[in-house]
Amino acid sequence: MYPAKNQSADLLNKIRDFAEAHIRPNRGKLIKANDFPPDLWHTFGASGLAGLSLPEDHEGLGANYSLLSAAGRVISRTGGVPGVTMVFMAHWLMSKLHIATDTPSPVQQQLLPLLAAGKTTLSVAISEPGAGAHPKFLKTTARREGAEFVLNGEKAFLTNGPLADQFIVLAITDETGGRKAFSAILVPADSSGFRRTEGVKIDFLHPCPHGGIVLENCRVPAANLLGEEGDAFDRTSMRMRAIEDAAGAAGQVGSMYRLLSDIAAEASDDLAVQLGAIATKLQALDVIAAELASMADAAGDDLQPILELQLGFHQQCQNCSEAFSAVMEKCPDIDSPHIHYLFRDISKSLTIAKNAHAARLAKIGMAILYSADSR
């Protein structure tokens, strides 16, 4: 059961108060910090908000994707640090997508209360050095030995990796005729054969941490398998990307609203038309973001409509970013560092998965071309 409308409003007010008290006053430091502050994470856990996405019968607050989306928007608009929004959204989404649904009951009983209290968090380990997340190039394996999986491989680019105590590892559990079957396996950080690495440093979206892991004959119980063996690429990787992008869209809009307010505080009256144009673009993006979150709530096996609308949303965000760039060029006297850092975070975040977006657009375009030829 999801929170009623008035309960949702109360939760969003609580989230706004949290961002107002603990993020916004420190945004100048947070937005360029290399590490996520432990005290901010502890405050997040103590606030009761860490369990926002988890079922009420496991000490959570029962939020659906629409409420999570609205929460991301509030944090970004109020706090003004997209990297902090990413940390909290990753915790909420990974907990909801992977532990509250696909995890065997004994593991749920153990982990869900800890996740709800912010006493542990997760990282999804799919990408690998030199391979990204392309299934053709992934090499990490997991073989069964009795009642255990033995994992070998290396993962990188892991969002919240340095904060996480539990890793959902995508590994090859079968390969027939060159076709790989992937499974998702929960690997605790204290497992034998598990080692953290620094991973690849990212020069934006601070203080969201990214790390890596190495698995060397790492043994975990076979009961740590999430979902069905062999179906994890679609279930874990593709579904996660679609839902994550859909639920996270409003957070991007919130960041742009924050940037608009920041620039307006320093801009001259002759920029009124340009600022008004950006504001109306953001109103349209708000509508699309809300629809994406609603689609995530109703999502079945067919994720294509979500992916296509998300591509349209992404392109309109790029248009907004270009409009912001033009305005900032006309405001050379802006000297607030957090404005420049926020613009950097917005513009660079839009380059993530650039090649994948281009491939999807090409596929859609080719379908249109072939459909036209058939008439």
C-alpha cells in the first residue's frame, strides 16, 4: 500500500526540510567534495527517510516511483547538489527494485530493516573496466559449487560503491554457443575473496562516490541469487536502467529549477525573455517527468514506451542546458562557484550513456524509415 495523498505531501515536506537544513547550507562544499560526508549519511538514516521506498511491513514508508520522483525533485531544487540527490535516489531505487522484490525471503528479512534505517546500502555491479555495461564484453563469472557461487572478475563505475556493504553483481552463470546467460547475485562486502578498488574517478556529480571491486574466488551462498538464474541482463540491467531513468527524471528538472533561481538572483533585467523561455521549458519537462514516473509505477515487461519517452525527455533537457549556457555567457560577472558547479553537473550528466542513446534513436529512426518504405 502506498501513502495517501496527504501522507505524501507530509513526506515531501519532511524531505524539503531535510534538504533545507542539511544540504543547502553546505552546498558550496558538497558540490565539489570528493567524498560523501559520513555525517550526512548518518543524518539521512536517523531522519527515517532512508526507508522511503521500502514496504511498510519492513519498517519502510511505502513510496511508489511517483513519490520517489517527486522526492528527487525536491532534494535537487532545495538542496542544489545533484550528487547528493543521486546518492539518496540510488539507495531508494536499488532497495526497491532489487531487495524488496527479487530477493529471497530470508535475505529480505535480514536486509530490509537495515536499509530502511540507513545502516547499510547497496551498489549494483554491472560495468567492467574497458567494457562498460555491454553484455558482449562482460567477463565476470559465477560458477556453482555445491551450495555456493564462486565469483571471479572485476567491476567498475559503481555508484555508491564506497558507501555500500552489499553488492548486486551481474555475472555469467552459463555460456552456450557464445551466448552468455547472466545472473544477479548478492555479494556482501565482507565475503572471502572480495576486495574494493578505487575505480574510475568522475569529475562531476560530487559528492556521489563511485568505486570498483575485484572478486577472486569469492564465495557466497547460492541462496543469494536474486530472481531467476540466467535472466538478469533483462531483469536487472535493462529494467534497472529504464526505471532508474524514469524515476530520476524529476530530479534533473529540480536541479535546473535551482540553477534558474540561482542565475536569476544575479542576472540583469535584459535577460527576462531568455529566463522566461527556460522557465516554460521546465514546466513542460515537469509534465514529462511526472508521466515517466507514472509509467514506471505501471511498468510491465514492455519497457520500450518508457525508454522512448525518456529519450525525448533527455533531448529536451539538452535544449535547456544549451539555453542555460547561452544565458551564462551573457552573465560573465557571475562569481558564485556553486552556480558554475551546478551547471557543470547538469550539462555533464547529460553526456552519460551518449552512445547508447544514439543507438536507440537510430533504431527508432530505422523503424520509421522501413515503415515508410512498406506503404
